[in-house]
Amino acid sequence: MSEEQFDLALDLMRRLAPSNTSNNLVRLVKLVGPELEEELFSAVDLPLTTGTCAKSGRQYLKCDYNRDEQSYRSPWSSEYDPPLPEGNQPSFRLRRLEVALNDAFDVYRDLYYEGGVSSAYLWDTDDKGVFAGVVLVKKVITDGAAETGVWDSIHVIEVEEKSKAAHYKLTSTIILNLIHGKQNIGELNLSGNLTRQAEHDLPLDDPSAHVGNIGRIIEDMEIKMRNALHEIYFGKTKDIANDLRSVQSLAEAKKQADIQAELVGKLLSRK
């Protein structure tokens, strides 16, 4: 498949309903053929799914970053489900850091989200002194069959270690899906995603300092993106709804317009 076909496939995905991304991607792969399957699944951010660690019994999040073939690695035990003896594993040093990162973000998730599921995964790269990872958070709120809210945070980070410092490259994506429906007003489906990037140089006195550095970077990014989503999703939707529908009756609106026209006429007659 050519690069042009890949770009066209991504362009098509951007124009389809965000609330049905997973099914749309599967259909698109069937349309373009298996040659682009791996690239498309790596390029398109999909809503996170959950699994249960067979060893610890704790929930974890599945994504392309902890998948090897058809198995997913648990951050709690580092074992694959279904079992995959030859599956990719982080180095001993990164695995220790991964455990600490999961413990830290488990507290972060509980404080900020008051529930949900979080997972963190790290892996080695081919470049010396560079490793990468991803931090995932998912929160689902359901209030009956008619109201559902799903929040997925995907934070991909690349870390380049230097002498007494580290350079962090962060790419964050938030996928939001809100469904509100009542018989008298119909159904409202508000879905979409937002991606932002940032780079930071921070001191690194000890390898364990990565946990605090990554935590602060992601916390700051989530606050900024949450504010942006509030402005884009809710602010713009409110403006559109107010323009389309007035709480005033037509008679009251006409009366107010007549008063304004009368005042303007009197002001003009004084000149």
C-alpha cells in the first residue's frame, strides 16, 4: 500500500463518528486490506478496554502498547493474557520503575477521578539512554441506560536521560464520549478527542525521580486539556444551543424587539 492510501485512510477515519471508532477501524482494515492493519491500529487512538490480571485479580487497561500478538501484558504481574512465554518484557530496571509508576498513578486516579482504572507501561528503545512509556486512565459513569460518560486518557512519553537531567517528550490524547437521552428531548451524543504535545527538561538526581517528573508533567497536561475540553465541548455546545433555541416565547421576543426599535428611533430623532 502506498503512503497516499495510508493518508487517505487516516483522513477518512477523522471524518467518521468518533463514538464508533473501533468498529469503523475494523471495517476500514477490511476495505484496504491487511497490509495497512498494523500501521492503522498504531496511528489511530482507540477507546481503552479493560482486562483482569489472572495473578493479582486487579483490573488493567489494554491498548496497542501492552499488546504482543493477540495477548496483553498486565502491569501488576507483567504476565500476558492469554499466556505468551516469549512476549516482550521491559528490562529489570524499567520494570522496577514501571511498578512504582503504577502505584503512583493508582493514587492519582483515585484522587482526581474518584474511581476508574489506570495502567502504566514502559519499554526499552533501540537508542542508548532512551526509553518510552504510556500512562492510561479510564473512567466510566453510567446513570441508567440513557446517560453514559466515558473518559479515556492516553499519555505517551519518551524519556532521554542525560547527566543529572532528563528530556521528556509527551503526547497526550483524551477521548471523550457523552451520551444523554430522554424521551421528551431525544438523544444527545457528544464525542471526540483532543491531542496535545509538550516537551520538558527536568533535573534527575536519581532514577526514581522519573516517577515524580512524569507525574507532574501529566498532571499539568491533563489540567490544561480538561480546561480546553470544557471550553470546546461545553462552551461551544451551549452557544449553539442558545442560538438555536430561546427560552423566551415569540411574543416576548417580538415585544422586546419593538421596544428596542422604538428606543433607537427616538435616539435618532434627537440628532
